[in-house]
Amino acid sequence: MATFGLTACSNNDDEPKDSQSADPTTENVFSQGLPAEADGYSFNTNDKGQLTSIISDGSVIATFEYGEFTRAATYDVRMKTINYYGNNDIYIQTNAQGYATHAIKISTDEDNDTETWDFEYNSDGQLISMNSSDEGEFRITYTDGNITKVVETGYGYRSEYVFNYTDQENPKVIPNKGNIMFFDEIYYVDMDVIEIAYFGGLLGKSTKNLPVGGVDADDPDDARSFKWNLNTAGLPDELKIVESWDGNEYIETYKFSWK
């Protein structure tokens, strides 16, 4: 605007959709409702609770349509990004839970760039695998509902990241009441433009708790700490990500508000 015990190969919920299947809605993922604002984004939904547009700085940066869209295959969602992420049409296939299983991006800019993604989920509806034609494969491991490890492979390299949910400052876990997930910024899962589809309930359910730290298992100098400020309802209103790299610290601040 983006953590890991049970193996990433736990039960898949990628069965095809049928007449009893769930449509993609924000309510499938956000138990407290969508935030009014997250990282400068605000959201519009329709009467079914489906995300229809994302707004940043007063301008629409993405739209979502639902139905049947046919290209070489049939898709359930068409997501369009405008300017902010480049101009793209992204076609998304969903499973019985309403979560994305396959997507293709077709750039409508002059470069005509394309990218594909494939997603898998566990029996709790949490993302356990993303394979991107541009970024490689990411396998995600959970312990007690929380991401504790991410393994990235592709193009001749392998990286492993591990995450924790308690530390000296936070001896007790912090419940993820707002269902916040920043796959890239927190968990090193580089989804490119499709990451914002999480706010439409399209990328599975969140972790049970909020992480407080993460580190590259092969390079301890590459570490992130996550400092959450919660409102009186236990929902985050600010996240500071402190990233250590080559002896330097970089801080990014994310703001949230709730309806």
C-alpha cells in the first residue's frame, strides 16, 4: 500500500467453484469490516460487500468488477489499475471460498507487459503459496495461525525469512482484530500490483496475530521490526516498520482508521 510451523503443504482449498460457492467479498476476510483508510487507501464497496474501487489522494487507482470474463479461459473478477500501478487489466479466477487461484495481468500501457500468478491456501483459508512469473515462488509456513516462515525460490536463488510474534517489548501476542496483511512490506512476499486485491477479500485470511519482528535467516543484518499502536478497540491505527540494512535503519509509517 504486506510470520511461520505447520508445513506449507497443508490442505488445499482450491476446488473449483460451483453453485454453492462463495463470491469474493470483503466480509469473507475482514471480520471487523474494511478499514476506512489503510496506508493512504480508502475503499468503496457495493451492496454485496464487494470491493469496487480503491482511492488514493482523491483519485481512483483500482477498480473491481465481478461476473464472468472470458479470454483464453473464464475469469471471475476483473481488476483494473490506473496510473498509480500502471495501467493494467488483471483477470482473476477464484475458488469455492472466493479466493484467487490464478490471475493474469495484461498491461494496457505501451509496453504490453504480462505477468501471471498462482495461489494456494490451507484449510483455514490462509495463503500458503504464491508463484509469480516475474518474482518466483513463495512458500509460506504457519504455526498456530501465524506466518512463521517464508521461503522464496526462483532464478537460481533461495531466501528464507522467519518471523516472531512476541519479544521483550511484547511478551504477549497482539490479536490481529483488523485482519491487516501487508504481504510485501511485512512478509517479504513480493506480489507486485496484485497485493492490493487482499483488501477485496481475494487473497485469503489474515494471520491470527500481528507480527513484531522478521529477519532474513541467511543474513541477520537484514531485519524488520513492527511497532503497532492500537486504538481503544484493539485495532491498529499506526504501524512503524523499522528495517535494518547494512548497519542503517529505515522507518516507514503506515496509518489506519476505522469506521
